[in-house]
Amino acid sequence: MKTIALLNYDPKSAEIYAAQIESVFSNNIIVKKYSINTGPVSGTIHADLVLVQDEDVYEKSKRSIPEDTPIMFCYRTISKDGYYKILNLPEHSEVYILDETLEMAKDIISIIYEKGIRNLTLLPACPENIQDLRNKTVIILGVSSAMPHDAKEIINIGSSLLDIITIVSLGFRLKLDYLIQNKDIQSSYSEIIPANYGLADLLGKFNITEGMLNVLLNVIEDGVVSIDINGGLNSLNERARQILEIRDENLNSCNAIERLPNIPFSEVLQKRRPVKDMLIKINGYDVIVSVEPIFHSGKLFGAYAIMKEFGEAELKQHKFRTRIIGKGHKAKYNFNNIVGGSEEITSCKEKAMRMADSNSTVLITGDSGTGKELFAQAIHNNSVRRNYQFVVINCGALPENLLESELFGYEEGSFTGARKGGKPGLFELAHNGTLFLDEIGEMPISLQSRLLRVIQERQVMRVGGDRLIDIDVRLIAATNRNISEMVRKGEFREDLFYRLNVLKLKVPSLNSRKEDIPLIVESLKKAFNGSFTLADSAVEALMNHDWRGNVRELKNYVEYLVNLNIETVEASDLPFYGDDPEEALASKICVGEGKEFIQGSPLGMLRETAGKTIDSHIFVLRQLEKGLKENKRLGRRSIYKECENNSLFISEQEIRTILMNLEKCGMARILKGRGGSVITETGLEVLKEL
């Protein structure tokens, strides 16, 4: 039985390291633990090997180590849970890594950077400079000997762990390598982030024997193939055998360049330069391969290839992407959240369920408030993409330039105010998932051509970028406008319309399925924790009401009734009900932003369409009235100048959206080409009403 002396700073990390070692070597090894933070090591250390945490620990303990006792220094890493905690920190944060010494903190920082976290500024810290951590975000590793109690935030990522290279080296130094080779080391260490040593480092820096190399290669999750300068096969790990479907036991005489022609070994040996992330076909599967030359003392000794199946790489990227963008891009609703038993809604749900099985683009149409996004989320949650992102953007809510950068992303320095490092667009964030383009009819015509190209090519280029990024996204678009009519008028690209209109789903209005109203009221009542009961008169009034706002309008009324705390709701309690014509008119008044609007009137329709931008809509309508009096047809540029003269900050794109809304409400007419826009009789009546 072998004995290891473990020299650490604190008892907690010593216990963790010892448990790691014992999990591999079981009863074949005894671990003696020494912690210098609890007092200097006294007496002589008797062991077959001394494992030391770092140089500082060695200097403080070397008098107790016999000269003929071999020593070995630890290579440390962190757990995957700890890594994900760091990954979830806000971008561009300044974070201090607190460890026992500055050098140990720097080692952990290098591991974090090597594993791909580049969007944080990581700074080393130790107990000697703990006073500098006031009001800072600090990462600690398990129990620190000095806690920064006045820090802004303390994040514990758990104790550091022994890297697999330390465990393997221990086994070979103590002649217990047979125990390692008989164990599934990879599954035992699946929760550990392995230090990112390249194969060249393993061959040179660590002076590893052939047996150690074989064990380490089988711990690596990726497939690894190494060759000598003549193309002869040096080593091949188990994962590479699986990817390449190689079952030969003896490959010593194999020429890897001839046996594996798709892997660019010849190019790397000839040019003495690496080939990174090359996508090749092996046995019918897509495989990502990187090949690196192996140099030692300036001399070329061969090359090695690291390969991973494309599907595995995509899954890992999805996991990281999900952690980076957080949990906001998730579809919450399913088909059971769409309430109703009428023939219209049942037929619509059945059709949508069949569409969910497809990967084709869906165009959802229907009046405002019918629940188009609800159907989009349900389709996503019943598709093969359900475990990936559901990303939503309202195409009518953003100015043109902002909508472009949100959809396609941008590179660093592409425009004033661009984020350092650039920003991925929503197409990238939705990779393998679903992108929901709400109010697609409001998308500027200039962006429609770019969207069409992305749909056709399945590639996106960021604003200010020069490279194409492959994407796999399912599109669901929605609109309450008549897209066919817009195409006829030249307001929407015909080719884009046909690209979007593959699977068409029309969501029925509430007026066409009034028998569902009692069921919807009960469902909404539960959602708002209400307990009222509808009297027969109230049910009759609800059934006879003209539901211009559809389910959204009904939802607002239910919320209103819940807040009234009425046990039994009569017809007279409903917001739209009145006993006589004057009261009926008064009850239809909606107050908003200092003005009153009548439901069901053109002005009420405009209020519903414009929302919080009603003042801007009325201003544009007044400019059109002014143009009529002066016998002028006003274009966007003319209206924009009037906005500037009146200190109103409305962009040309916003004016375009406003004009389309006014036309939709029947208050304006947009003429083709450079004909401008004119006010209609309805628009003039609305202004008289005001």
C-alpha cells in the first residue's frame, strides 16, 4: 500500500483533494493531510510521494520533507457548477478571483479564460490585498482563509479540484497505473472542467510517458489522433475510434494520411501551420476537425487532430448560449392554455398541432387581441425545437436601424454606441429554435429584402461584419394586417410574402366564437385569483357585446371585475353597459393620457392601435389636415420637418408606421410612389371630435 502526503493551505481543500484521490485508488493508497494555515508542519514527513499545492506551501514545509522523497505539484481546476456560476455573470463585469496566493488566483483565471469566458475582466486577489476588494464583486473558492466582508458581492464557486493530469501522474509515479486503466476515469470526472492543455503541452511540458498519454487521451471528451512526421499513426483514443469507426486492434503500421484522407494532416505538415475548425464528412456524418503541428525545440515532430461530431458541438453551444442569454427566451404556453370548445377554435388548434410537427415557416393572421403569440408559443412547444430558444421581436415597435441590429446583430465599432465585442442578433440567439416575428406587416420594406435573403440562404451577416454565420431557425410570423392587400399596393415584398406564407393559420375572432366566453372568463378569473359569479344578465351582456378587442379586451374586463371585489356581477357592473343611450355612451368612454376615447368609434379604434403613441398619431393627422387645406400631399420628409419644428422627436420610420396605422383606421390614404399621404373624411371627423 502506497502513502501520499498532501500539503495544502487549508484543511477543507485537503479533504476534497484526498477524496478525489481515494475515489480512484480506493484501498490501495493512504493519504496523509497537512494544512499550513493551521500551523507549520512539525517533524519529518514519511510518504512514498509528497503532493504539494504550490511553491509557497513547499517553501514553508520543505524542511520536513526528506531529500530522497519524490515531490509533485498539483495542477488544479474548477467544477462545472462553479464554471456555470461564472458564465452567468453580467457581461463586461470586473471580478476578483480570491485565492491563497496571487499565483494560485492567476492559475484559476487562466483556466477560466482558456475555457472560453472572455467577456469578463478577471483580476487576481489574495489575503494580503483583501483591503482592495471593498465594493467589488469577488469569487471565492470554497472556504477562504480571509473573507472580504465589505465586498459588493461574494460568489462561491466551490473548492478548486485536482485536474485529471495530476491524478494520472500520481498513478504512474506510484506504479498504480493499472488501477487507472481499469477504471472509467472520464465518467468519474464528468463534473470537472479539465485544464485546457493541448496535446503538444502533454507531450513536451509534462514529460508524459506513452502509457500516461494513452490514459489521458481517453479522458478527453473529443476524438484525438496523433501522427509522426511521416504520417505514421502514433496514438488514437477511444472517442476517435468511435467517430472514425475504426476497430483494428493493431494500427502501428497504419499510415494515417492514407487511411484518413479527409483530415488535413498533409497540409499541416507541409505548411507547418494549424487548420482550425474544418467541417468534413466522415462515414456520412458531419465532423469538426482541428489539426495542430507538434513542435519540440523548434523541430517538427508530427501533428495531431482533435475532432468532434457536429451534433455534439451544436448541443454544447446551445447549452452555453442558453446560460449566456438567460431564461428570457422561453415559450411559456401550450395548446391547453388556449381556452375554448367551439368548432372554430377547436379546428384552429387541430390545424396548429399538425403544423407543429413540420419545420416549415408559419404565418399566423388574425385580429388584434385574438392570441396569435399564444399559438406561436404552443406550436414551438410541440415541435422538435421545444428544448431550444423561442425568441420574440415586434417588427413594428422599433425604428428601422435598431430593428436591423436587433435581428442581425452587429460587430464592434460598426456604429456609434456599439457594444464592445459586438452583439449577436436574434437570429443567432434563436439558432436551432424558433424566431417569432410579430407584426411582420410593419417591417420596413428595406429590411424585408435582407430578411428574405436570410430565409433563403440560412445565413446571417452582422451589421458591420464581413463573415456569414450559418443558422438553423424556424420562423413564425404574425400580423393583423391584410398582407395580400399590402403586396398588391406594393407595401410588402411579394417574394417575401410567399416565403412566409407556407403554412397559414388564421386565428378566429372572439365574435365568431362567443360560446367560448364563459369558459374564457372562468380561466381568466382563476389567473387573477378572482371569485365573482356572473349573473344571467351579465352573461347575456357579454354574449351580445361587440368584441372589437377580442380576448385581450375580455381579459381587461375580467381584471377590472376582480379588482371591484363584487361577489355577483350584474350587467350594470360591466364597463361597457349602460341603462340609457347617454349612459351607454358614457360607459364606453376610455380615459388615456389626458384624453377621452369612445370604444367602437374611429377614435377608439385609433387609440387601441396607437397605444401610448396616440399623441404622435394625432399630430401627424393634423399635419395631413393642414396639407389638405394648402392643397398639398405630404410625404414623410415634410412631416418629419414639421416634427422637428415643433420639438417632437419622431423618426421617419416611426412616421411611416403612424401613416400605415392611420390608413388601417381609415383616417388617411397613402398614395403610391412619391404621391405622399392625404387625410380622409373619417380623419377629418376624428379631428372635429377632438
